[in-house]
Amino acid sequence: MDVDKQETMEETILVGDDLMRGPPSPVVPKEIASHVLEGVELCDGILKNLFLCLQINDIEPFCQDEIVLYQQCVAKRDKEIRERLQDSEYKLGVSMPLEEAKERVTQLQSELTLLERRMILANGLQGMEGFRQRWSLHGQLGDTRKRLEALNNGMAKRESPSSPGPVEGTTPAAKKRWFV
């Protein structure tokens, strides 16, 4: 077997910018953060190891394992958080009082409008800073649209407003607190 006749395989060296592939991490609203983030691996230990490796070695090619581990952990974490965010909005749509749910829809729609306006402004920025802002805003827009869709689906799922009220002679259930 002649070594010169074998095809060579290019080695890919990951750098910090490779962590910006795919959508950015979702932004979790503080009013539902405790429910959404409960039990989720936040990847902080792996990130700490990555920073330590970069501090010791000073360049990225010597930290390939840490970069790959962090990429995998973040992808899994972000997927889980996105699913939980949508599930949480859906449950709010089903169980929140109708007026509060409508207010939440209005809030998410205004948040979408603001993000769309910021995206238009970010389109005028050049270079890496413009790319980073558009990348981040694009991810936030997608996440907010999916949250709004989940909330609307939950509201559509709820029982019709003409359903019978509480039976006479029974006490109404205690009023729920919707946000912590």
C-alpha cells in the first residue's frame, strides 16, 4: 500500500466563531424562567473548562474537544429550552383567564413588532457586528413567533366560553397566581 496514493482527509479546526452556527440560544422571559429552566443542564461546567483550556493554551486548535463538547451540550440545552418555552406558552393559553391570555398575546405581538423593527435597523450595519445582531435577532424572532403560535393554539384548545359555570352551592376554586 503506497501512502502517496491514499487520499488525504482535511482536518477541520474549530474556532470560537463556529459556536455561532445555527440559531442563538433562546431568550427566556423572567416570568416563566423558573419553570422553563428547572432541571436543564446549563453547560456552565463545560464552558468553564473551555475557557480554562483557552487560557492555558492561548489558541483554539488545542481546545477542539472542549469546543465540540460545548457545541453538543448547547444544542441539546437550547432544543430542550425551546420545547419547554412553547409548552409553557401552550399551557398558559389553555389555563390562564381569557383576558390575561389576550393581554399576553398582545404583549408577544408587540415584542415581535419591536424585534422586526430592530432587524430592519440591523440590516444597515456592516461587518461582523451587523452579522451578530442579525443572527441574534433572527433567532429571537423565530422563538417569539413559535411562542405566540403555541399560546394561540392553547387558547384555541380551551373550552368554549359557553360552558357551564360552577355548580350552585359549591365554592369557587382559589384564584391562581400565573407568574412568580
